[in-house]
Amino acid sequence: MDTDEFRRHGHEIVDWLADYFRDIESRAIVPAVAPGELRRALPIAAPVSGESFDVILQDFRDQIVPGITHWGHPGWFAYFRSNASPPSVLAEFLTAGLGAQCMSWATSPAATELEQVVMHWYRQLLGLPEAFTGVIQDTASTASLMAFLTARERLGEDAARMTAYWSGEAHSSIPKAARLAGIASERCRIIPVDADFAMRPEALAAAMSDDVARGLVPGMVVATVGTTSSTACDPLRALGSAAHAHGAWYHIDAAWGGSAAILPELRPLFDGVELADSFVTNPHKWMMTNFDCTAYFVRDVEALQRTFSVTPEYLRTRHDADVVNYRDWGIPLGRRFRALKLWFVLRSYGVAGLQAMIRSHIAFGQELAGWVDATPEWERLAPAPLALVCLRHVPTALAGDEPALAAHNAALLERVNASGQVFLTHTMLQGKYAIRVAIGAWRTERRNVQAVWALLRESASR
Ligand code: PLP
């Protein structure tokens, strides 16, 4: 592809994406495709000779797009939303074009320094302590694994007796990180939660004391702000105090909920955050930045570097003593230029724009929670502090019969999703099947929340 062709097709793709953004609401969110359909439709080997880009783009439109799930749809209420806002998409295009591999300052000075600046802005934006330094990672899963690895490294020989603690509501990336960090399941403790699904600090303290009495070494406590099932918020201060009392690393997983710290009125949820050794949040969830972009903050940068720094001769540069080399701040050597999209997003929307969006989502969530509470035969299954409402339909005839209620609500969910206009997922809360309505798409308006509530009720009445 020569430069003129690149220009022509580049314009074509931007036009296609602009139309896609404009008309996205007319598409069914979940594609009507069967497993294996695309695989069978495509050739079984790569072409020997290069093909025309016009044909490739046509196949993209005809074969790929029909099998895409439209995460950008304003009726998206599933999982936690990943927001690909236009400024972040444009930054991603530039990042790909620049092709910079940002492992060291010398391999792309502006990328490293922009990441330093943007992480500094981001720390301020979330009201995190000055003692924290941020670095961008691909995902929260990676960042939590890094926290476990750093905590283990810090323990030295005691690592063989290291124990770790989290609640049953923690994200699956936490037990996965423990496993990858070599902490045997016999040394992992699932701490009980209270009626609001938040970890109980006295149970944590008791579990750690028991372990110390058995000669084990509490090495890691993970708290969550905004659990995946219900956005429960663990009591950070009390858990942090318990972790500190035993010298354990204190990691806070705020993958979704961290974005809410941009709102001063929600800062009480983060009370005690200054006790953390590490904190992770995903701009690629609620903060308008397309996947992937995770902000990982640590207090002890030297401990981080001691864990991850390996410097062979071929990577040394003459600037090493004076600069940050982010290759020493994480697991992979190669790094994408992710700071650019976060910079574009923060500048395009501004703090006030981002606050307004998150505030509106939380208000929509409160309103929906109010509608559920006020409607007979509907039940809300958890508090809704962060724009996620967990609900279910409880027809009088099925009340008390959990298996029947689960089957009824699963069928209801399927019918609602079959409309193509909205997409919801489910979870289990204290043994009860819950439909999750997770509000967080930058295109979602009040009318979309009204629509999902209307669809749920209409489907329940069928
Ligand atoms: N932690 C929490 C609380 C989450 O909800 C999620 C994903 O939804 C994750 C971690 C994992 O995020 P990632 O996909 O960035 O690894």
C-alpha cells in the first residue's frame, strides 16, 4: 500500500467509523450468529498473493461486522462497559501509525514523559495520595498480578509462608494472580462479607491472627472498591489498618469504581486509600478510554523495580541514570504508547466533562433503583452506589423458590436481550440469581435506562 492508497483508505475508514458511531443505535447489540459461522466462511489459509484493500474492506463490512457485538451501543448494560470514545479512537490510530515501542525513555522519549505527566494528572484527578506514582498497564488483571509479585518479592525467604486475603466478592483476577504468584490455595483466605457484600474487617483481622499463630506470614490483602457483581465497596480504612498491623501488602482493586473518585461527593468511598501499597483502576472502563488502558499506582517504586527490573547489556542506554525506563515497571518488555489516548481523553472532555458523565450515570442508577424499589414484584438485591443495579422479578407464585426464580429471571433476561436494543448480564448474590443493569456507556441517556426498565417489565408480564 503506497502513501496515496493509505490516505484514501484511511479517509474511507474514518468515514465508516463516523457513520458507525452515528448509526450504532440502529444495530442489534448482539449478533445473530452461530458458533463457527465465520470460521467456516473464511478461507483455510492466508492468500499467497496480496489482495486489493477495497476487497479486504468489503469483506470487513460483509463478514466481520455482522459478527461483532456492539459494545458502543447506548443500550449496553452488560458486564462493565469499555468506552471507546472518539478522541481515544483517534489517539489509538495515531499510536498505531507512529508504531513507537515505548519500553525505554530512549526508545520514545515523548511517550515516557507523557505517561509521567498523564499519570500525575490522573493521580490528582482521583484525589490519590501524593506518595503514589502511576504507570500504565494493559489490564487490571496484570496490575493485580504485579501487586502480588511485588508483595512476594518484598517478603524474601518468608514468601514460602505467605498468606493472602480477599473477599468472595473479589474479581476472578485476584485468585488468578495469587495462583500465578505461586501462593498455594491452602494459603489463600476468602474473608466473609456483610449484608452489603463488603468485606468484614474483624473477620480479616481474625484470619490474619490465626495464620500468624500457625507460623504463616500475612503477605497480601486485597480490597475492592466496586465489586464486579454488585459494586460493593470494602471499608478501606479498617481493612488497611488490619493489613498494616500484620505488615501485609495492601492492594486496592478499583478497576471500575476508581473512576468515581473523580467526584468529590463520592470520595468517602475511598476513605483510607492512603493506607494502600498499590491501587488499580481502569480508564478503559468508565473513563472514556478505549481498551486497553489501566492505571496502576504504587507507593514504593523501588520495590516495584526490584521485582521487575532485569537489564541485559543490549537494553542499556546512556540516559538510564537520568530517566524513567518503564520496561522496569511491569511484566512485558515491549510497551504500547497508551498515554496518548488518555491524554486526548482528559483534554477533550476536561475534568468537568468527565465528572458530568459519571455523575449522570450514577443518577440514572439511583433513579432505576428507585423504580425497582417502588414496583411490586420487583426486588433490588444490593445497594447501587456506582451505577450498577442488581435486580430480579419475584412473581408472588414463585416467591421463596430460588431455583424457580433463577430460571424465571434467566428466561426474562434472555427475552430482553433478544430485543437487540439492550444487553444485560447476570450474577449470583447470596445464592440469588440477579440481573445486572450496569450503566456506564458514554452514549447512554436517561431514555435508554427508561427503555431497559420498560423492556424488563414488559418481558416479565409475558
Ligand atoms: N477487577 C474488577 C473489580 C473488575 O470488575 C474487573 C473486570 O471487570 C477486573 C478487575 C479485570 O479487569 P481487566 O479486564 O482490566 O483485567
